[in-house]
Amino acid sequence: MSSEPGPSTPSRKRSKWDEDEDDRPSYVPQPKRRVKAKASSMKSADDPGPPQSRTPSYPPSTVYKPPYSIYVPPRTRHPPICPSRSVYCYERLNQIEEGSYGVVFRARDKQTGDIVALKKLKLDEEKNGFPITALREIYALMSCRHENVVGVREVVVGDTLTQVFVVMDFIEHDLKSLLNMMPSPFLQSEIKTLMLQLLSAVNHCHQNWILHRDLKTSNLLMNNRGTIKVADFGLARRYGDPVGVGGMTQLVVTLWYRAPEILLGATTYSTAIDMWSVGCIFAELLLKEPLFQAQGELELIAMIFKLLGPPTKNSWPDYSTLPLAKTLTLPSPQPHQFRSKFQYITSAGLDLLMSLLTYDPEQRISAAEALEHPYFTESPLPKHPDLFSSFPSAAAGEKYGILF
Ligand SMILES: Nc1ncnc2c1ncn2[C@@H]1O[C@H](COP(=O)(O)OP(=O)(O)OP(=O)(O)O)[C@@H](O)[C@H]1O
Ligand SMILES: [Mg+2]
């Protein structure tokens, strides 16, 4: 792993954090130390009410009236607004990967020794202030805390305004690299566990009005204890927000995982786009390779038509109203080819897959419904995460060893 930004991003200014430890500036902002308060003032700050000893003594006829409402607790502290810590609180270990929205490093918290992942947001080319995509990413990660969503710890800053890092728990693998590395696919019992975790995270995001909009195996992290963490909320947005002129952007979701309604130009879409991606991920877990490896949008549409059979009035009543539908000539009706493509899955499994890979977003299964699907309660049952094998972590620089 390179310690310097690669040739693909020549314009990125070199971060001091990328340099040797010795180069770090002598000033490292530290949380302000509290001035030791005198015993009496500390007492009054922590106590909810006036201590007995400080109650003034009144003549017996006077009723004591506290100087605050008895129904509202006294305000003793201001909200904890404090400046972001410095990236120099972390020791850089190695670069994990450079994606389209940021470079990800593995690092150690100098105070606690915890190993973390730092995603340096790409802000260099920004002329209009802090980019909305970065704000959305931080907002979505913070509002979707869940066992199966990567944990965000804090946002730290470097020496310049273009150096903003999101600090996350370090997770050993991403599912794409893991699938490439594994000699054989996951077992059915393992796929059920992974799917339940993924669906549970997606359901949580949707319940919190967040669309992920970029679900794919490289954005699913997996630790060595059999737990999946959904990551990369760089394209996420709140779907309750008013949609501007022109609707929501179609430039979402990596091509292979993109729902047919987006391919056909829909400008209003919802949680169902994430569910299509979940269907593609389910298929990828079964096949150990991506389902629709198309070079472009037209090829992808052709591949979808081939697997599902072309859309009909029944399977997708709104098809003809989509902006790009008129530009396509539908092939002659054919039955779907799910069974021949997925020969070893049970009927229940196939039913779940088809419910996810459904043309009509209105009829596509939701995350909450999918969690209740009979596939998860039939034999073999989901495997306990503790029973998953552990693998060498490429992100931590570990080599493919004797584990396989
Ligand atoms: N918390 C983490 N722990 C370990 N590795 C991580 C973590 N977060 C991200 N990574 C690694 O870094 C890669 C890129 O991260 P991420 O997807 O967040 O960035 P991105 O720039 O949005 O990427 P892309 O556009 O390629 O999807 C991931 O695929 C994963 O391999
Ligand atoms: Mg990514």
C-alpha cells in the first residue's frame, strides 16, 4: 500500500499527515483542561437543586421560593460544542484504498491505542465551500447508528481547510475483496446470516429516512467475527427532503447495482432502489461474482431483460411512462431465467431473490418484509456469526496464509 497519493490524483495537495511522524507540527490542539473549581462552586454545578446547607434561613412565616421553576431542571451545562480534534491525534499506519470520494487510511488512536479507519474527504477541488456530499455522508453515518452500519467516531481536521477526515471503526475486510479471495462461495447458512445483517442495516436506514444509493459488495465491510457493516454513505441522502427542480439525480448507484427505474430515467425514486441493489448483492453472494457485469447502461438493460424476461403490463404497469422507455424496443416476451441461473438455491431462496429483483418498484419487497421471508427460517438456519471463519485482512496488510 502506497503511503503517498497515487498518480490518479495528481492535483491533491500533499497532506502533512501523509509525511513522517517527525514532521508533525509542534502544536496539537488538545481538549481544554478544566480549571479546577473551588469545592463550593463544583458542588453547585453538579447538584440538581440547591444544597440544604445553602438554603437561606427565612423567618418561619416566609415560604421559601427557589429562584427557578420546580418543574424545569436547572441548566447546569451548555451543549457540548467543542472543536474537532486534530488528525495528529492519530498515527498513520497504511493506506487502505483510494475511492472516488476519498482516500481511506488505517491508523492508531495515540490516546487509546484503538485501530481505526480514517477517510480523507476529497475537498481539494471544491470552490463552493464544504461539499454537500460530504455533509450528507457525515449526517447519514451519524443518524444511522446500528450494529450493521460502520461506526463513526468523530470528524478530525488537518492543517488546512481541505483536510477533513471521518474517523470510523476499522473493519478488516470488504465483501468484494473477500469474495475474490475465497476459494469457494459462502455456505447457504452463512449467506442467510449476511443477508439478515444487510437487510437489518438497510431497514434501519430506511426507517430513519436515509437512502444509501450505493449498496454494493465493496461498500459492505465485514469483520473477523462474521458481522457485516454497511459503509460509504457518500451518495446517501434523506428521502423525506423536498426534491428540487428536475427531481433526484440519476447519477447514483454503481452501474451493476442500479435499479431499472433509474436506468430508464426516473427522477423520483425511493427505498426500492436500495432493495434492487440488495438483490444484486444476494445474487453475488450465491454466484461468487457480480450478477450483471455490463459495460454500459444499454448492455445492463439487455442483461436485466434477459434474466427477468422483458417487462409486461402486469410486471411493470408504469414502464411506458418512464422517460427512456420510448427509446427502447422491447424484445419479444420470454419467461424469466432465474431457475437456470441459480440452480442450487431452494424455492424460498429463489422467491426472495425474485422479490428483490422485481421490475416494479411498487411491488419490490421492502427490507422489513424481506427480514420476515421464510427463506431465513427454513433449513439450513442462519449460522451464528461467531462460527464464521476468519480471514487475513488485506486492509491491515496481512497476507493470504494457511487459513484456506
Ligand atoms: N471503516 C473501514 N475499515 C476498513 N476499511 C475501510 C473502511 N471504510 C472504507 N474502507 C475501505 O476503503 C474502501 C473505500 O472506502 P469508501 O467506499 O468509503 O470510499 P469511496 O471513495 O466512497 O469509494 P468508492 O467510490 O470506490 O465506493 C472500501 O471499499 C474499503 O475497502
Ligand atoms: Mg465505496
